[in-house]
Amino acid sequence: MISEQINEILNEQINKEFYSGYLYLSMSAHLKELGLNGFSSWMRKQAKEEVEHGLKIFDYIIDSDSFVTLKQIKMPEFEFNGILSIFKVVYEHEKCITSSIMKVAQKAEEECDRTTLNFVDWFISEQVEEEEAVKNIIKRLELFGEAKEALYLMDKELGERS
């Protein structure tokens, strides 16, 4: 069984992962409304991945003979000021999630909870990949601007994400 403090911080992380899913779904809907189906699809897949992360933590808590406490998920709030701004919001959000995961790891280290620390290591690696992927999209959007041809090609490419 994990400690009460580890249980609490992991339950908070579930909420953050599910919120990430909500945030990315709202972005997906907006991008779809703009006719950017590839960007929308990329964001929808990202939303699904975040929910899967939350469920992975959910299962870990239960498998550790602890208790899941689901909390209310707040409504996503952000302004749609172009595609670049959306991905900058995503990048900042991913950095916040990385910081949150690191706090879980730090708590596990403080408590010498090697099992949770090992579990959280996967999330740390995943966050490195997620930040890098979003950073690369931002770099390309900054490089090409919102030129129609570039957006068309990026939309097509991002829509092919598996």
C-alpha cells in the first residue's frame, strides 16, 4: 500500500491528466471548426493519450491497495488566437504537467518509495517526448508563419499521426 501523501498526490495527478484531455479536446474542436482536420486529429489523439495516462495512474493506485478519489475537472479556459498560440498554450501546459510529475517523483524519493518512483519514471520519459513534439510543431509554425501552403502541409502531416 502506498502512503497517504503519495495517494493524494497521485489522485491530484489523475485530475491533471484528465484536465489535459479536456483541454486538448476543446482545442481539437476549435481546430476542426477551422477546417484544420489534421491539427484537430493530432490534438484529439493527444487528448486520448492524456486520459490513458490518468487511467494508468488510476490502475496503479488500485493495484497498490489504495483509494482513488476522483475530483471535479475544471472547464478548460484559453483564447484561440491562431494556431501558433494554441500550441504555445499546449507547450506551457505540458511543462506544468512535467513539473507536477517531478513533484510526484520527489515525494516518492522523500518516502523511499522505490515502486512509485519506478512507476513515475515512465511518465517523466513520456513528458520529455511530449514537450519535444510540441516544441517542434511550434518551431515550424514560427518558421513558416501561417502561410496557407505550410499550414496545409502541416495539417496533412499531423493528421497522419498514429
